[in-house]
Amino acid sequence: MPKIQGANYEVKGFWPSMLEFGNVEVHLYPPAGAKMILKEVEEPKKIQQQILNIISLRHQSAESDRTEKREHKELKTQKKASRQEGEKLTKEDDFWA
């Protein structure tokens, strides 16, 4: 399934500029260079900004997920080390008992 990589907008001519109509080009991947064009949309700049905001939110969410997974893994490692240290102390106590 293609993902959105970016977006541009284009307004050509006097009346489209006055009426705020134009095209929005959405860049997709894979494959490289794929695009989707939304033709003659109202307020193309606003649509482009909304697309870019969604991309930014998606990246932030993905980064947050990666951070959360990394922190979870570190916590598991710390718990395991702590548990192993506790088992080591218990074995030493048994030795001296």
C-alpha cells in the first residue's frame, strides 16, 4: 500500500488565483516517483498543509512508538539483571547457611 511522502500545490491563472482553485500533487512511495494529482480543488494550499500536518503527526507517532518500545526493552533488561542479582545473593546466602 503506498504511503504519502509529501505534497505540493499549484495555482495557474488569474481566475484560479482569485477563486483559490488549483491542483494538489501528492507524492507517494513505493514506487519512487509515484504521485496522485487532485485537480481543481478549492484552497489547494490549505489541503497541502493538512496533508503535510498528517505526515508530521504520523512521523511523531512512529517515533513515540519506537521510544516506548526501546524504554520497555531497557526496563525488561534492568528487571532481568536485578532478578539475576537477587538469585546470586540467595545462592550466596544458602552457601553460608
